[in-house]
Amino acid sequence: MEFGFRNLQNVTIGVNRGPLSLVPSYLHMLLQTTSLRSLHLYCPGDEIIQRRFEHVDNSVLKGLIEALSAFRYLQELAISISPGHAKNPDNAHLDPLMRLTRLESVSFTGVDFGLTDAVIQRLISAWGKLKKFHFVHYSDRAPSVSLAILRSFAVYTPKLEDLRVNLDATCVPSRDYGSVTASVLPVHMDFDCSPIQMLSDPRQVAEYIANIYPHAILQKTHTNDPCFKAGCTYCDTWKQVGETIATLSA
Ligand SMILES: [Zn+2]
């Protein structure tokens, strides 16, 4: 197959789980296109295939990310894989994306990479132009990201406007650290059903966030779907945290 689209800027690919493994070679064929700015990839669920094979092979995801990392001018990357299709991939698979230093928007939906503070910090240290960081998944695995990651975002991604990530806010990190220049931007944050300390006053969490992002706006990205977990007790607390931050900045 020959591609004559030298000036191609935006590509959207919708693909079932089976042919997903062919996408990296398709991307390699596109490589002569240095103009690519945005790539969206959707891999919806296929009930029959899902039951028989269950998961996207991790090597497929690894190959896909490796292939994507060759598009050095990419500004926007969005990958959405039907929940349950990608089984706990290695977060090291994300490392090639550090080559995409022009990224302004990165969004992964349905894949639990097992992110940690160290992994996120490593990635965003290369993404100084980043405005949007969304890693959304619905697995039951406890998040290994802490509230302290906000400090890294403030340091490495001064243009950040939109953050969606699962983290563990049951512990509020010590504020005994070097000075962080508080962002003056109104950053939208959505922590979904992230665990948060329930016993003490959620004001501690609010104050920690407001100290770094005084104009943080905590709101659900999908207002019609306030909580995806049955019996979740965290979302109401996050709402309180958002209201408290608004009060603090008033
Ligand atoms: Zn919830």
C-alpha cells in the first residue's frame, strides 16, 4: 500500500480488537507523513471476541506505542480501548512517548497502566507543552499515584488545563517541600472514584490541592454519569473538596 498523503494532519482510526495488532504496521507506512498532528484510535468492545480471547496482547499495545512515538510532531494523542481488553500492561510501555515533546494532549481510556508518581513524573518531564492529561480506567486495582503528583504537574507542565487521573488521596503528603510556583490557571481536575480520606476533614485534601492549584476546578468530566461504581462513597467527598477549594480561592 502506498500513501500519498504527505500533508495529513489528523488521523482517526476505529478498529476491532483483532486487527488492532495490524495498526503499528499501518502507522509505519504513514511514517513519511511528518505533518501528523493528531491521532485518535478507538478500539470498541466486541462481545464474542472478548469472551473467547479476553485481552489485547500487551505486545500489541507496546508495538502500538512504539510506532506512535515516531511521529515527532504529534500534538494530540487519544487512545480508547474497551475496558477489560488491555490486561495490566507494563507502564514502561509508555516510555517511548517521551520522544513526543510537542504533545499538548494525551488521553488513554480503558487501559490501566499501573501508573506511579515516578512514571508520570518521567513522562511529563518531557511534555512541557502539555495542556491535557487523561488516563482513565475502571479497574479495581488500587491507584499508586499520590496527591504529590500535582506538584510535579505544576513544575513540568505549566500550561496544564485539564487533568483526569486516578490517585490515592487517603494520605495527604507533607507540604514540607521546596517552593512550587502556584499555577494561576483554572485547571479542571477529575479524579473519578479515587479513594480519599473519609474519617478526617476533606479540607486537608482541599488545602493541599489549593496550595498548588489555587484555581483548581474539580468537576466530573461526564456530568450525566456522576459515578460509575455502585455504592461509591468517594465521589461526594470529592465534590466537597471542590467546593472547599472554590471557597478558599474566593
Ligand atoms: Zn464514585
